[in-house]
Amino acid sequence: MSPVRICSRTACKAPAVFTLTYVYRDSTAVLGPLATYAEPHCYDLCAEHSERLTAPMGWELVRLPVETETEPSADDLEALADAVREAGRPAPGADREEPVGQATEVGRKGHLRVLRSTD
């Protein structure tokens, strides 16, 4: 787990949630979601400082949309369900493997077997 990044503003200890980048060639400041990695020429800002942010005179400020959903999307849920199904599938040939140790099969229901130890 990566450490929590804090706001780049002096004396602010709030967690960063946005990243500010300047595009000097276009005289544009871009504020978007927190970057995956801390970059040397970008600034991480907390929610309060990002709300009060203004661009330098003559510059344009672009605020990129940030997803604020707290509920997982349908795609997220489907991907999770697929991963669970894949993890639950037996390995090829797993149903033919014999259990470790000495045992006798005394019953079966579906993919489950009832075994009795033979000491």
C-alpha cells in the first residue's frame, strides 16, 4: 500500500485528492484526479485548496471531471464476478486427483466426496 500523499501547499497536512499540472506552451493550468505517481513538476492539492485555486492572469484553468461515485459501477461488479468464477473453477484434472493419505470413498454428492480414513 502506498503512503498517503499530502497537499503541496505550505503548512497544509490534508490528504491530496487532486493533481495540478501547468502546460506552459498553452498557458493552461490543468486540475485533475490525483496522479498515480508523484511527479516533480506537478502539485498535489487537497479538496479545500483545489476549490480555491485560480489560474495566473492570462492563463486558462481546466478542471477535469473527477468520478465521485461511492458505489461500484456495473462493469466493476461484473469484473469482480468474473474473477470469482475463474478462481472457483477447479484446475484441469483436479477432479481426478486422489486425496493425500489413505482413505476410502463412502459417498458422493455432486463434486463433494465423503471419505473415511483407513488407519
